[in-house]
Amino acid sequence: MDSEKKGILYGVFSYVFWGLTPLYWRLLVSVSPLHILGFRIVFALVFTAFALIILKNKTWLLLLKRDKLLLTILSGLVISLNWGIYIWAVNSGYTLEASLGYYINPLTSILLAMIILGEKLTVLQKTAFGFAALGVLLVTIFSGVIPWVSLILAITFSLYGLIKKKNKSGSLEALGAETLAVLPLGIAILIFSPADLPQIISPLQWALIVFCGFVTALPLFTFAKAAKLLTLTSIGFLQFISPTMIFFLGVFVFGEDFSLNKLWAFGCIWIAVALYCFSLKKQKNI
């Protein structure tokens, strides 16, 4: 099997895995999202550090040195906020809003790159961003509320990617350093969270809580493999697997309302996605 096919397999596995995670978090619906977040930080660190030690990889500790510590802490806080909002959204009946956030994430990444890094947008990308903005506007008009869940998920994940680009580290190494940097936050959440930890948690739920470290690290590990073997264009196409799966889970498994108004809004987002993918294809052919 050639390297490109291996990369596609790794990439598809990662995004399908991420697309199925709402099913995992729904099994913990009786546990406070804050507690799940605290446990996720702790056990993601435990599992990732164990894996890095087994691999004899010490480079992740370099991200905790003074010149990179601030960026590592910042990326840890940003991804923790993303995790927390996502878990809350899935377990509170806002899976479609989470899906919308990850659909528009690539476009918010482009916007941040333009603002912060001075990158230029192509005409197609500008048009795609316009349709995405229209979709968000329609959601706001039809619901009467700004889709803050979608926007926070999109912006935090875009910021996370931007910070990682500046830190120049592998996914697994970054996760180890970031979770170690925000470990005090995870512990504080578990100790001082205003929601009481349920007195009766089944053995299965405790196993799921412990296993969330593996669930967090495994797709990042396979994604890092994919990123080394594939072009950014190929990754750009694959990344829409996850929000599409989340969307279908929200509608057909969790039974969330998908009215005509939402169809109009998502229609604009899907047009934006199509234009974005077409812009990637054009760049690849240049």
C-alpha cells in the first residue's frame, strides 16, 4: 500500500472516529459536562503521557519550556473550552449546532489566517465565507438567538490550530504538553464544580470516564500520521466527514428538530463547504 492510501485510511479513521464521539458522550449524559471535562483533561494526560513514555518520546516536554510555555497553556485552555462546549452541546440536545460549528470551522480558520497571518483569500474562499456568514445570520433570524455554540466551537478550534501552527509540534506531543499545562484546571473543576458528581455511577460509566483519555488521544495520533502522508488539500476534503456524521446523528439518532428554517441555514453552509472544497481543488491544480 502506497503512502497516500495509508494517509487516506488514517485520515478517514480519525474523522469517522470524531464523528462517532457524540454516541460516546451520550452514554455519560447523567454526568455533569463540567465533570466530564475535568476527567477528560486528567485521563487524556495519563494516557498520552503513558503512550509518549512507551514511545520514548521526550520532545513534548520541550513545549513546557519558558519560550513556548505561554502558547502551550493558551492552546490547552482553548481546546479545553472547545471540549467542554462540545460535550455540553451533545448532551443538552444541541448536536446540530455542534455540527454547524465544525462545518464553518475551516472558514473561520481562513479568516483568522487572513487577519493574524496576513494570508490572502481567493475569490471562491471569499464567496464561501459570505455564504457561511449568511447561514449563521439565518440561524440568528429564525431562532432569535445568535448560534453561540456553533461560533464558539468554530472559533476555539480555529484558534487552537493557529496556536499549534506557531508552536510547531506533533498532535500527540502537543496533547501531552497541553493537558499537563491545564491539569490544575481539570483538578479544580473536579473539586470545585458547582454540580455534584452523581452518587450512583455505573461501572460502565466509570470505565467510559477513564477511557476518555484513549478516546481523546487515539484519533489525534492517527490524524498526525495522516497529516505526514497527505497534502493539506486532501486533509481539507476529509475534514467534512466528521460534521456530516454529527449532523446525521443529531437528526436521525438523537431526533433533534430539523425544520425548514434550519434547512435554509444549513443549505447556505453546505454551499459554503462546496465552494471551499472547490477552492482547494483549484489550488491543488495550480
